[in-house]
Amino acid sequence: MHEIGKILFDEATIADMVQELGGRISRDYAGKDPMVVSILKGAVIFTTDLMRRISCPLTVEFIQASSYGMSTKPSRNVIIKKDLESDIAGKHVLLVDTIIDTGETFDCLMKTLSGRKPASLNAVVLLDKVCHRLVDVPITYRGFEIPDAFVVGYGLDYNEQFRNLPYIAMLKTES
Ligand code: IMP
Ligand code: MG
């Protein structure tokens, strides 16, 4: 059975970080009308909060990737399950996810999107599980570094559960 364990980031702490990231993006992208590309499903809550903290005009698109194989093993196969609905050529793209773990999903999406010739492509990640990184991915806008733990809430799931928690917590495993 799985229960919620220690809360790592409460609502107010998350909101402060989202505001900080949104402020930096607003300054960097003034006059550029960026396209926010949100990675389904885990980035939905982060994206909708972040968008409201970005002051320049923007558009939003969604993309979904699927990976096969163990998340702890290198060389997983990542495929695009749901693609963008518009062309990103010449656009200033911000690829958004709530968490980066091994980096394989992000790496695959960054490579795919950069092949479509955007004017620029930068990554925004709220949580960085840096100790699990297998693929080096440049992250321009990074929120919190987190320890080697499975976390849920604020869009992140365990078996599709817990996405609706307004905070980010560790998952307690009891046998
Ligand atoms: P990566 O390809 O290993 O970087 O995995 C990225 C994806 O795995 C994220 O977009 C999440 O959907 C999922 N993920 C990785 N770590 C966690 C976690 O601690 N909790 C919930 N989902 C996670
Ligand atoms: Mg998941």
C-alpha cells in the first residue's frame, strides 16, 4: 500500500518558485511571444501555474511521450505518443516538465523539437532529481534540486494517483 510521506514542498513554496521562474522567463522573452510546450500529463499543473506568471503574450501546446523499459536502466525507448498540433519552425519554444529524472524523456523531446528548426529552444523544469541523471540535458530554468526519492503531487503521479495533491510529497512504501 502506498501512502503520502514527508511533504518536500508545500503550496506556498511551490508558488514562490513558480513566480520566480515566470519572472525570469518574462524578462528573457519580452517581445518574443514564446510557445510553451507542456509535457503530458505530469506538467499540466505546473504549466498552467507558470503560464499565469509569464507576462508576455504566449501560446501553449501539449506533447506526450511514452517510455519503455525500466526507469533505472539506461537506453530506454522513448516515443512520441501525442504530437504537437502546430509547427514550431521559427518559434521561441519553452519545453516544460515538472520533473527530470534520468533525462531520457527530455533529451528525446529536445532532440525531436530542435530538428523542427525553432528559433530557440529552452527547458523549464520545476524539480531536478540530479543524482539520477543518465543523459546530460541543458536546463535553462530550473526550480528545486531533489534527493533520490519518488515524489508525487502537483501533477506527478504514482499509477495515475496523487496528481491532484496541491503539494509535492515523498511516497511512503509499506509492505
Ligand atoms: P526521465 O525520462 O527519467 O527523466 O523521466 C521523466 C518522467 O518520469 C517525468 O516526466 C515523470 O513523468 C516521471 N518521473 C520521474 N521521476 C518521478 C517521480 O519521482 N515521481 C513521479 N514521476 C516521476
Ligand atoms: Mg507518471
